[in-house]
Amino acid sequence: MPRGEPGVEALGAFRRRRLCGSGPAGAVPAVGVALALLLASATGWSRVKLGDHTPTQVLAGHIAGCLTFAAALLLP
């Protein structure tokens, strides 16, 4: 569907509500982001502590995950 048709606008509004809840359009709740970073960091630390990965590998994976998440937010 070309941009501007009702179906496309409704889908965009649905995605914004799903990502943002009741917050302003385009904003991701800070608590969700903080929780995601905390869990990812804890998982990375455990992988290093168990000896499965090096700190460099964990940091590279963390950066790749953050970039992927940021790119996903930019999708229409």
C-alpha cells in the first residue's frame, strides 16, 4: 500500500502503541531500555565468568545487539 492510505497509518499507530505503551510516539520507555541493558550485561558477565567467551567477544556481541535494536526502531 502506498504511504498515506488508512491501512498504513493504522499499522504505524499500532506499532507506536506497541513499542511505546502510553508514552509519546517514538519514545521507548527508559525502564525497558535500562532493564534490557542490565540483563544483557549480566548475561555477558556470566559468559566471561564461565570461561565461554572473552571480554572482547562479549563487548562485540553487546555492541552488535545494541546496533540491531536501534536499527529495528528505525523501521517503519
